[in-house]
Amino acid sequence: MHIQPDDLLLIIDVQNDFCPGGALAVADGDAVVPVVNRLAAHFDHVVLTQDWHPAGHSSFATSHPGAAAFSSITMPYGPQTLWPDHCIQGTAGAAFRPDLATERAELVIRKGFRAAIDSYSAFFENDRTTPTGLAGYLRERVFRRVVMAGLATDFCVQYSALDARRLGFETAVVLPGCRGIDLGGSLAAATTAMREAGVALVEEIP
């Protein structure tokens, strides 16, 4: 796959809390940074997403007395995994990794800031209908393909990739630039779902 002028690199949630030492650390999550930085140097257009929760967010296990982190409950919009408190607005954990190259980003999409609903996808909240505005931005600027990398493969990357395909964008995920959480086989399921939806899963980009 060769990078074209109308391709956009979408870097998903490369934040301190998702890297080793963070509140919701993805194993080896910091290893995506050099891969993502190399990718960003070759794209004309880069967008970042940033998980941005208010304190006491409904997706936090601590907001549900007696509930354990990584358990699941039913919310008005469907099943919801309960997470450790993470990426709280304005905290060091919510900040981008300091070694992440962010200077060429043209847009930062913050998500998860509505207290009553979680948001994995760069395009929609978890109700699958409330938009972030990213799709309109991509269409107005006439981007043809969205290439993704970041954290975590089986949650925010997968949801973003599936939504991009559902919205009609060509979509690729650069696997060496991603790491997964893998709850109960979620990583394998995500890989299968993305491939079946027509997402190109690539090892490298020239």
C-alpha cells in the first residue's frame, strides 16, 4: 500500500494512561510510538484522537458501587465494559505520550467527554448514533482513505475502523502501530471483524 495525497493518518489514543505505568495500560502500548511517528512523517494529513473523560464517568467501575473493573453492565445504549478510572480531563494520564510526534496534527478529536456514555470510535459515541464530527470533516476535505494506528486494537481502533468502513471510507489499520487489551479473546474477534468488513490489515507502508 502506497501513501497518496488524499490519505489521512488517524492516530488513536496514544495517551499516557494507555501506556505502561498508566491507569489502563495496554501491554507494550508504548511500542506503538516509534511506529506511529515514522508513519506521521510520511503523511500530508494527520488527525489525533484523545480519550477525554470527566471525573466520575459512567464507564468507570468506581461509578458503580460493588462493580469490578473489566466486568460488564448494561447501559441504555447496550453492554458496557467497566474500566479503571482513566484519561480524566486535564490530568497527566489523559495527555498524549510526550514522545509522540503531534506537531503535524491538523485536528484533535476528543471523545468520551459526555458523562453518561462511553466513546470508543473516533466517529461515534457508543450509542452508535451520536457523531463526533470526524466524518463530516473527512468528507468536506475530500479524503479518500483513512489509515489508522494506535490504542487499543480491539476497542478504539476496531470501532473506528468499522465505522470508517460503514461510512464508506477506504480503511487500513497498520498492525505494528497497534496493541490490544485482549479481554476474553477480544483481539482475535476484532481482527476477524475488521477483515470481514473490508478493512485492510497491513504490516507496513512503504
